[in-house]
Amino acid sequence: MTTPRLVAFDLDDTLAPSKSPIDDRIARQLLALAETVEVAIISGGNEEQFRSQVISRLGDADATLLARIHLMPTCGTRYLHHDGVEFALVYAHDLSAAQKTAALTALEEEAQRLDIWETETWGPILEDRGSQITFSALGQRAPHDAKKAWDPDGSKRIALRDAVAPRVPDLEVRAGGSTSIDITRAGIDKAYGMAELVARTGIPLADMLFYGDRLDEGGNDYPVKAMGVPSIAVEGWEDTADHLDALLLALRASEAV
């Protein structure tokens, strides 16, 4: 597809290294895209990460452009949209206290049993993100290289996911990033967030384009591809930026016709 009406992205390892701010090049490209199409970012990351990784990097861009950028933390269980002054929270589908307790307990106990509960970490292993509970094996602030080395074939995350899921049957348990497990309400994944975008923008899935680094079956971006959204697999933010240079040229050429 060369003329999508909405372009959506994963965040970590697609628009930026994990937990890191987007580069100036990506920030400029997102704003340039917003001049022509709707833009969305959907990730398992929490609202604070979106504010530090993305919003803080958009500067004092025109409010009209910012209103065309849709931010969906925790796989779309939260939605931030610019109200003319700031990116405000539109909705949050939070877990109940009982669901959070069950998820946190299952994650810690099963990680201990599987001998993958690390004792030397960069910050807390477990995080309550309101609408999502996240396990980060090396802590929330672990360096990129350490995270990549911890579970290169995904076997540790898959084992933990499979052990935890039966203990919280009313919740969705997914392998997230390179060291993480995400738990949300049942049926919540990135496809849920994309369906919310359809409802809020009126743009059909066939007119969207998605970029992600884990579009392989079993990856946390795969649900977007599986629901029929045209998708492009990338390997890091630099690869995404190169793709966006080509897309922006195509969009400008289309407008000129």
C-alpha cells in the first residue's frame, strides 16, 4: 500500500530502542506524516513511557497536527488524544484489584518455580500499569543489550506465559518485549487497539498500514497482521525511519497528482 489513510506503529524496537526516547529523525517523520494521514502508536508500554518516549519529543508542534496522532499505551487499554492543549487520557480499562493481585502473585510464583526470577535487576520486575500487569525479567530500566541476551529464543517467556495463563483464566497472558510478559483483560491485544482506532477514526483496517518488529506468529505485533491490517516488519528504529522516508515521498507524490 502506498496511500494509507492511517499509519500505526509499535513503539519499542520499532520507533525507538526499548524504553528510550524517539530520535529527532523519527519525531520529524511522525509530524510530517500527520500533515497527510492519521498516525497511531500502540504498545504494551505504560502511559508514563509514552509521555517520556514520544510526547516529550514532539516539542511545540501545531495542535492541529498533534490532534492527528493517536497514542495507545498498554495495547490500547488506554487512549491518549490531544485536546488542543495537551495529550489527555480519553479512557482507561483498568483491571480490578482482585485481578491485579492474582496476576502479580502468579507471575512471581511461577517465575520462582521456573528459576527465572532474577535477583540482580535494573528496577522492579513487576509493574502495575492500571490496565496491564507487566513482568520485566531484568527490571524496567535494564539496558538494551542485557535484555536481548536474556532470552534470545523466547523460550523463557513462553514457559512463563504457559505456566501463568491457567492460573488467571479470565485474563490474557502474552509474551511481550524481549524480557516481558503482559497481562490484560481477556481479548486485549494490539488488535483490540486497532479496532478502537477504526471506531474512533472511521478508517477501515484495509486503509491502515502498520509497522512492527515482532510480526512473526507468536510475536506481540502479530495480532495486527492477523486481523488483516497491511503490515511491514522492521528491525529497529533506523529501519523504520528508512521505510518512512520512502512512504513520505509516496504520499507527497500522491498528493501532487
